[in-house]
Amino acid sequence: MNHDLLISVDELWLKGRNRPVYFQKITSHILRVFKLKHAGKVYTKNDSQRLRISSNELISQEVIKALLYIPGISSISPAVLMNRTENESNDIEQLKQVVLKEVATLFTTATTFRVSVRRVDKKFQMKSVDLERLIGTEILKNFSHSKVDLKNPNEVVDIRIQLKKISISINNFKGIGGLPFDSSGHALSMLSGGIDSPVASYQMLKRGMKESYIFFHAYPFVGDEVKEKIKDLVKLLSRYQKNTHLYIIPFGDIQNEIAKLCLDEYRTLLFRHYMVQVANHAAEIINADAIITGDSLGQVSSQTVGNLTVVDKHSKKLMLRPLIGLNKEDVITIAKKIESFDISIIPHDDACALFAPESPITNPDVQYFDQFVEANKFQELIKKAIDNAEVYSVNPIGEFYKKDFFSFDS
């Protein structure tokens, strides 16, 4: 454990004048995690285009693990900071001892390494390549089982010569990358309980979206067990955000009414249409800019080009489909990586399957679809569904707080 972390921010080189905004957002997210998981005082500093996090208490592996879920973080390196003196030779001797002490905890078995030195302070006279050779030689002398590998080392000893300090870091933990939380707008993600929708949510979280989650509970056609599954998925996804909200919408009355009025082959498509309509209403209330779905082109009948087109036509909000071109195996690979797969495959009752026609429409008659939608606004049913929603606020460590009203707040 260390008192200091060096955090590299992903895609920062793309941002130009917006860099301060990105640093501010990611710093705010980092401090939120520390507040929930760390008892000590925390200080932040922009350290040569990396964030330096310092604390008066040792920073645990649990805290580092939580930080690795933060969108926008490329990597985290626990660091030792060494104060510089006015004597460069003394600084180099002290640097050798600090490096050997840090290496001793990691190089316990045969390994390969390289030394990387960056002189932020160009007044430091020894050239970077010469200091790399000097430190590398010192490591080889003291750890004979280690070898230098400049191209693909197991460990990198990273040394940065600052104006007043020298930072030394060896461990490097890979983050999820992407853009910081709340840097790309607010979206309402439609969770179904299947494999695809949590992965779609994750993909857009990495692009800096703030997300809220909506689930359509088809009571009385399904039981309450599925709600616990959805809450488990939201708990997992909440790790990537500063704050999260879940809206569980009672949708059974709307499904029942659709099934009574429409042609059988249009049931599934119209279920999807009215889910999107409810999501649009919810998005207006919580000021969300877009709606995320787990659609993948052609995967099921409701995800043909024709069906997606008619659904999108009636949505006021932008529809985002990050999985649209992915194969199922691609999605499963990501689901396993983010640990949602085992939750998603837990069996649950599905009212859409219960109402599913034998031959669902794949190339809809646009005139029939539009006429049905125009004749059946279901405004009262939609208002009732929104009014009776279960609303939860969830923090980054997965704690749920039930709310008494339909809203979004931090």
C-alpha cells in the first residue's frame, strides 16, 4: 500500500482546450469513491498531465480496485514520492535506494523489466537514457534472477523527475479508459434482464455518459423475482458512476391492452414501441438526452431494420444502440469481462415471451403501425405507469435508497 497514486487519463490528447474540464470531472468522480471507501484526507494535483492523488493514510487495494471502474482512467500506478535536494548526485543515490526497496516487494521470482525515465525538469543534468542504464544496472546487481526486456517486460520501473520531487512507480493497473463520467450527456438505458442491455450500458458508460436505468416490470404476468435480478445488474453498473438511478415501471396493463387491440404478429414490435414511449416520458422528467438499448441488428424479430426504423420514427429522444454491429459472442465476451454474464443468464419470467406471436412481423406495414399508434396513445396508462414507478438511488458501492417520487438528483 502507498500514500500516493499516479493516474493517467485516457484520450486526453484529443481534448485540447477541454482538458481542464475533463480533469475536473474525473477528479470529482475519484473523490466520490475515496469519500465512500477511504478514511483519510485526500489531496489531488495535476502532475505533468497525470493526476496525483495523495493521502495521509495508506491507500488500500480495495480503493484502487474501485477507482479502476471509473470511466476515463487509463491506468493507476501506486507511487513513492522522493523530495529532491540541491545536490543531484545525492538525489541519484537516494533514488537507487528507493527503487531497490520498491523492487524488493515485486521481484520475488524471476521476471523481466525495463526502466523508463522522464525528465519533466530539463535542468536535471543526467540524461534520461543514462539514468535508465544506471538504475537498470543497480537492479540487475541486486536481483540476479531478473532480466532486462525493453520491448515486452513484465514490470516497468517508471521514474519521473519533477521540479521538486522524483516519483517512482512499478505496479501499473489498467483502467477501462474512455471518457469521464458525465462528459457526454445523460442517457436512460433500457434494461431487460438479458445479456445485451448491461453490455450496451457499459459501452456507453465508457464514452462518458451519465446513465439512469429503466426496467419494464410486466406485473401481474411475471413475479417480483426479476426485480431483484435487475437490481443486481444495476448494482454492478453503479460501480462506473458517481450516482445512479433505477426506475422500475409497471408495464403489464399496457401490454395487456396492446395484446387485446393489435394484430398478433405486431405484439412484440408494439410492446417495444410503447416501452420507448414510456422511456421518452421518463427521459423528459429526468432531463436525459438519449435512450440506450441493447439491440443488435437482426438478432431477434424486433431488431430488423424495418422494425427499428418505425420505433425510432416515433421517439423524440435519440436512440443509441452501441451493440448494433456486434455478434452474440462479442457481447458475451464483454459480459463476462464486466461480470454481468452470470447475473444475466439467471432464468426469469418474461411477459414479452408469454405474449409472443408464432410469427412476429419483421417487415412492418408502416401505415398499419402508424394508424395503430395514432389511435392508441395510451396516455392515461403511461401516466399511471410513471406515477407508480419504483424509484431507487444507488451509490458507487451498490447501496440502494428507495425514493418517494419520480426524479433524478445527485
